[in-house]
Amino acid sequence: MSAEVINGKDLSYELKQEMKEEVNVLKHKGLTPHLTVIIVGDNPASKSYVRGKQKASDEVGISSDVIELPASTSEEELLQIITELNNDSTVHGILVQLPLPEHIREESVIVSIDPSKDVDGFHPVNIGRMMTGEDTFLPCTPAGIITMLKSKNIEISGKHAVVLGRSNIVGKPVGQLLLNENATVTYCHSRTNDLKAFTKQADILVVALGIPEMINDTHLKEGAVVIDVGINRLDDGSLTGDVDFDRAKEVTSYITPVPRGVGPMTITMLLKNTIKAARGLSGN
Ligand SMILES: NC(=O)C1=CN([C@@H]2O[C@H](COP(=O)(O)OP(=O)(O)OC[C@H]3O[C@@H](n4cnc5c(N)ncnc54)[C@H](OP(=O)(O)O)[C@@H]3O)[C@@H](O)[C@H]2O)C=CC1
Ligand SMILES: Nc1nc(=O)c2c([nH]1)NC[C@@H]1CN(c3ccc(C(=O)N[C@@H](CCC(=O)O)C(=O)O)cc3)C=[N+]21
């Protein structure tokens, strides 16, 4: 089988063209969507992602700013800044780049963000809404994955979707969104016995482990759809996914590459959420 590659960069480009027009309409009404990103400490990967988010915002006409805080910032100081942004009506979306330094509790920061400005979709209120299938900010990486599947008219309903990984930002919510689309969902994680017994059954396999090229053709059923979420920086500076692309593509029907796969879609969904936040959750 020769696989069709789902290029997230190309799909992002198309979606950004549409969003640019939506933003223009809002601007004519006197409303410029604004995203504020907070970054604590100087993790080079985080800085590079934040630059990517700013560049993409610029491309569609969303205004953005970045608040850079030293790694020594206390949790209290960070919460104070978030409170100010919650109260600032010119700020529509707030994103706190993860991971945070160890002395700051991620959960306290996430719950402090006004759910109506939570463009990451990480606030428990928005997670609850996602679970019940209400309209809300969907977490960006999972929403990007569903958008990629739909862009190729890949059937989700009735399919067996196997998710490798159960983090709060990727694994758990992508399984929930696949369930909302009527897939039968299995989660695997580090305590799963006999991983291959599950991956072999997958019609749709989402891999979010953080282990370079752990999954290959021997894990897959012929014709499977493989979504590689992993972003692993190798010693030579190159990026690779959690899937051995060259081997896997010999058996898959569709596969996403790394780079230019899920990563760009994550950013594009953030832009979508920011426009939604500017309009107000109920939409107008
Ligand atoms: N493309 C994008 O936009 C994004 C990419 N990423 C990338 O996706 C990957 C996953 O990210 P994230 O979810 O945050 O990572 P986490 O480290 O939070 O979660 C990894 C998951 O993989 C599971 N796992 C680890 N080792 C094994 C194993 N040997 N067998 C089975 N399961 C295992 C863990 O299980 P357990 O729960 O038991 O520990 C955990 O659930 C990373 O490479 C990250 O960089 C992340 C966010 C966005
Ligand atoms: N609050 C928060 N929200 C996030 O959404 C968030 C986060 N914290 N912390 C880190 C992860 C990771 N993440 C990525 C975004 C874009 C690419 C991306 O664009 N990747 C490009 C390559 C970029 C490069 O070359 O470095 C690609 O795959 O083609 C990757 C990863 C968002 N995350």
C-alpha cells in the first residue's frame, strides 16, 4: 500500500487564508482579535514555539504580544498577571506556554485563566464542555488532528481508534474528540501490557508518546491511518516523530509527517480559538 501523506502545513495554509478573511470582517467592525502569550523562563523549544504562534497570528491579522517572565517568577506573581489579563477587555485569548518551572503548579495557573479566554482549551470548565459535546474551545492539538482526518474525508464513526499516550494536553482529549465522532476508542500508556496487540487493531492510530520512531510497520494493520503527534529533537538538530515514517508508510493508507504534520495544525487551531474568543463564545 502506498500511503497518502496528510500535510499539516499545506492544510494550515488553506485554513489561514480563510481565517484572514474572517479577521478582516471583524476588523471592519472595529474588533481586532488579540492573543497574549506568557512564557516563563528561557526554554529554547518554548521560545521557538512562541515565535511560531506570533508569526502565524501576524499572517492572519490577529494582534499578539508575548509577556516574557524570568524563571524565578513566583506562582503568585504569575497569577496576578493572569488576573490583570482576565480583566483587560482588549485581550481575547490568554495562553501560558507549558511546561512551567517546577515551583509553579500548572493546575493553579490553568484554573486561574478566565474560561472565556482559555484558547488552549485546558481549563477544567472547557474540558467538561468538550466531554459533554458542548460548543467550546477545543484543545488545539486534538482539534488539529480531527481537522486533518476530516480534510481527507476519513471515516471516524465506527472505527477503532487507538491512542498511544494519555496526557491532559494530547492523549486524553484526542481520545474524547474521537469518541465524540463515534469512534470506538482504546487508550494505551506506559502501563499497557502488550502494546502491539492494541496497535495492530487500530483503524486510526494516534501516537503521542514522546519517543523517537517507536512505532513502525510491525505495529500496524494494513491500511491503518497513522497520526504522529511526537516532536523529538535529535542530537543533530533535526526533528522526528514517534513513528518511523519510512517503514510505517509502506502499510498505512494515510500518514502524517514530522515536521509539517500535526505541529502546524496546533498553531492554526490556536488562531481559530482566538477568533472565537474575540467573537465571544456564543458567537456573534
Ligand atoms: N505536534 C504538536 O503540536 C504537539 C506535540 N507534542 C509532542 O507529543 C509528544 C507527547 O506529548 P505529551 O502528551 O505532552 O507527553 P507526555 O510525556 O505528557 O505523555 C506521554 C505519554 O506517553 C506514555 N508513554 C510513555 N512511554 C510509553 C511507552 N513505552 N509505552 C506506552 N506509552 C508510553 C505515557 O504514559 P504514562 O501516562 O503512563 O506515563 C504518557 O501518557 C511529545 O513528543 C511532544 O513533544 C505535544 C504537544 C503538541
Ligand atoms: N500552553 C501550551 N500550548 C501548546 O499548544 C503547547 C505548549 N503549551 N507547550 C508545548 C507544546 C508543543 N506545541 C507545538 C506547537 C507547534 C509545533 C510546530 O509548529 N512544529 C513544526 C516544526 C517547528 C520546528 O521546526 O521547531 C512542525 O511540526 O512542522 C510543535 C509543537 C505546542 N504546545
